Amino acid sequence: MFKRRKSGSDSGEVPADEVVTDEVVVEEVVGDEQPAAESTSEGPFDIADAPADEIARVDLGGLQIPIVDNMQLSLEGHNEENNTFAIAVVVLEEQQAALQLMAVAAPRSGGFWSEVMDELEAEISQAGGTMSRSEGRFGTELSGEVPAQDANGATAMQPARFVGAEGNRWFIRGMFMGTAATSPAMGEFFEDILAGCIVNRGERPMAPGDLIPLTPPQGIEAEEVDEDAEDGQYEDMEPFERGPEITETR
């Protein structure tokens, strides 16, 4: 496991304190007040249509995510061949809330989320969880409970909510966890984060379901850390384990 550090700046770049891989963790601590995300009305956005706003975002290459007070950002699903990641997780530890983000290529014709929902429902049901559909801010979404390991390694059910957003040949799946899935106020807060995201799919050919790779912010240097010390860092956040992942849809 590695820790990556970058000095903060007053520009729009990431004022990241801390990044850790195999989970990369970016800590952003701005103040003691309750965090407040700025709402964007039509997002998430394609890089070609990115708004000229004043929202600071962390640039992960394929995905730019709004920065909010006291947030931690971890990257999961490390591809060692090209040093990229598959998943970004925004965590507010004090609020026991998290949002998992995954961006993939999608057909130009749309309709990818409908296929993904069918697969998620089947996968979660087979694993012993439950899901139901409802209409929300981004259209049809899934909510219910998914099995996950708790801090003691036992299987427990955790509340989860899945939201999908499609753009120009890309798709983002957001998995809301903890109070982000159960509290309307926290749910809306994390919806604003999702709505403020900017996707940079690139122009290379990609099959539907191919991951849009995420990279740690530029300028971050790697140094070894005590893995045992890091293991207990998020003990209270369990069971925020990785949820079901999108596989290629044929």
C-alpha cells in the first residue's frame, strides 16, 4: 500500500492532503462547518459541455468530482499494468455516508442504464439482497439492501441506492451508501456531487461497459506507509465494502 501526498493550492486543482493506494484516499478538510455542495442543474456533464462554474473538482482523468468540505476520496479496482483505477468513492466519515462512482463507455443510442438495472437486480437478488425501482432526480433508480461484510467479517445487510446517468457515449453508476442511502438530506447532498461530475471519455473506440480509467491527481508522489495502521482507518465505516460492479453488457 502506498500513500501519495500533494501540497494544497488556492487554484482549482485538488488541495489533497492524502492519497492511498491500493485504495487511494484524498482527504479534503476545509472547515468545521457542515459540508455543503453546490447544486448543478443538468449534470453530470460531458467534458465538451463542462460548465464554466467556480466549483473546485478533483481531476481523475476520466472523471472530475466536485470537492466538498471534509471529504475523503478513495480509488479502488487498481489496474497495475497501467496504474489506473475503476472506481471512485466519496466518503463523509462523520456523517457515515458514501457515494461510489463508476464511469463506463455506453452506446451512443442510450438505454444502457435499463440493461444495467436488470443485471444489478438479478445479481443482488441472487446474493440475498433486495431491490425495488422508483423514480428520482436522475430517472429510474434502485434502492434496497445489499449484503456486505461488517467490521468483524460477518455478512450483514447494508442500505444502498443505485442511480444511473447517461451522456455522450458514457454512463455513470452512482451507489449511495450509509446515510446517503437512508437520509433524504444526505441523499440530496450526494446527488449534487454526482450532478457536478464531469466525464472525459476520450475518443478511442470502447465497447459498451468498458471502464473509463481513473488516475490519481497529477503531481502526487508515492511513499510507503504502515499498512496495518491504514487498515484500521475506516473500521467505523464498515460495511462500506465495494458493491456490485458493472460488467460488460453484450
